[in-house]
Amino acid sequence: MCVRCLNHLWIPSPGSSTRAPGPGGLACCLPFKEDNMLTFIGLGLYDKTDVSEKGLAMIRSADYVFLEGYTSRLMGTNITELEAFYKKPVRLLLRADVEQHPDELLDCAARGNTVFLCAGDPMVSTTHADLRIRAAERGIPTAIIHGSSIVSAVCGLSGLQNYRFGKSCSVPFPQGNWAPSSPLDVILENRTNRLHTLVYLDIQDDRYMTVNEGICLLEAMAQKKQVAIPFYVGVARAGSETPLVRAGTAETLRSADFGPPLHILIVPGELHDMEREYLARFAGLC
């Protein structure tokens, strides 16, 4: 792909200047870029091969490579494999490194070509938007290379139409006496408006919430409020060669085996006829 074509896909921050890339190798296929900048690159959904060609070229040309590992993860690979694929050392960032102590990352971006990698698409997460604002406040040019996202993938896998989704929510693992009911509030509001709800399931260290656990937690919330959720759609391993999609009542799905992570839930609102047929054919909805 030529530089002119890549520049049509490149999204620089306002006010950033450009220069011609150096000769030879991958640089001839890269978008024009600053000597020092922070590029947010989405890695896609599952493994090392999901990254775009443009994203891979930028990673391999970077001076510093950081990988955010707490909002989501590529379950089909690991850091060792990514480092071999990128031919670069990769520094893993946890939540505190990005949200509370981003100085190391921003200092690197202030002095060299730095990439910030994440599973999915970078700006779906508000914490990444905040990091881009912080970089801009320091005068660091930024850019985005998008990746495939679970937000669009669930529509293809479930057949639920993307414009019929309302606000999304997250179900966290309970901590002691803390078990928020706000996810149910979002679901009920969306259902009142006949909208679907995408429900993110918690990730903590090496613990991944399953569809079954998420449904149990939501059913407990619903029981306390004396309301009912008619049925759910569970999705596992989106982007892999073996994704699984199942639709059914809480009773049906709580005992279903969704296999290895990552998992995500959908609570549908009112179904269009085509959505119902799609779920029946591809997700076992009765």
C-alpha cells in the first residue's frame, strides 16, 4: 500500500505537522509521522494476526512499544509471541500505569516514536481518550490506527442490529459487601426504550468472568428488584476460529459450557423479525 493511500486512513491530531518518511524498508509504506509522537493502535479481537498491516508497520518502526493489558486481552497470544512478531520489546501496562502514573509512557512519546497498543479499538475505552488528552496537554502529537472491536463483532455474531443498542454496562466481580446494581439499571432503561444492552464482563489479573457468572449476578440483581430479564445472548471468543454464540433464558444459559475466555453478554430489547430469525438459526434461540 502506498503512502498516499495510507494517509487517507491516517488520523493525526489537529495541528500536527508531517514530514516525508525515510528511505527503504517498512518506512516507505508508513504514514508520514513525527519524530516524537504517541500512536494508539488497536490490535483487534483475538491474536497477533488481527492487527492491520498499517498498524504492524507502525509498531515495527517504533522506538517504544507499550501494551495496555487491563481493559481487554488477546487470548490467542501472549507477550513473548507478540515481541517475536513485532521484533520489538513490549512493555506491559496495568491500570495504574495508564490512569495514575502515565509519565513514563508520555516521557517516551515526548522524545521518540511511541505506540500504545490495546486489544480491540483504542478509543472505545474512556481511559484511552483521557490518555490522548494528557498527551495533547504536553504538546505531544497523537494519532490513531483503528482495529476491529467487540462492539461491532457482537452485531455480526448475534445478528442484533448495531443501531438498536443503547448504553453499555459492565458487571464486576463482587468485592466483599460491594456488589453494584447499576448494570441492571442500565439494562432496564434500555429495555424500556426497546434497545439492546452490551454487557462487558470483568477481567481481574488472570480471572475472567464467564457468561454463566455474569448471568447469575444479573439474575440476583433482578430478583432483589423483582424484575425479570426474558433472555440473554452469550458470546465467547469473538474473532477466533471457534467463536460460540448462544441465546436463551437464564436457566438455559447458566448451565451451558461456553469454553475458554473472553466472554461477553447481550441483553436484547425488543427483537425485529430478522434479529429473531438470526438468533434462532445461529444461536439456538427457541
